[in-house]
Amino acid sequence: MHSSSGTSVPVEINLDGSSHTGSSDAPFQFTVDSPNLWSPGSPTLYNFTVKLGDDEVKSYTGFRTIAKAE
């Protein structure tokens, strides 16, 4: 069985062209500068791609509420 522990995981956000990298063996987060929030009148969706080795997953998300813990 192949272990991907500690492997670099690139994440590309296609709408704003940004890319981020995390590690497969730990949670990671990243920031999308000035995201367009999703609403019924403006349903902005962000396509993203996550890669791990030869595997690639493409999906999408919308940002509805943005908050920062103090």
C-alpha cells in the first residue's frame, strides 16, 4: 500500500488564478483575496483543482459568509 503522508498538495483556485500548497499529512488553509460572495442575485462560484501525485480532483465552491476568528 502506497502512503502519501507528507506529500505536497497543490490547490489552484481558477477564478482568481491563485495557487496554494499544503501537506497531505496535516490540515492546511489558505486565503482568497477579496472573494466575491455567493448570493442568489450574484451566484459566483470558484472552480478549484487539488492534486496529489497523479490524481487530480476538480470541483467548485461558493463563499457565502467570510469571518475571521479573533
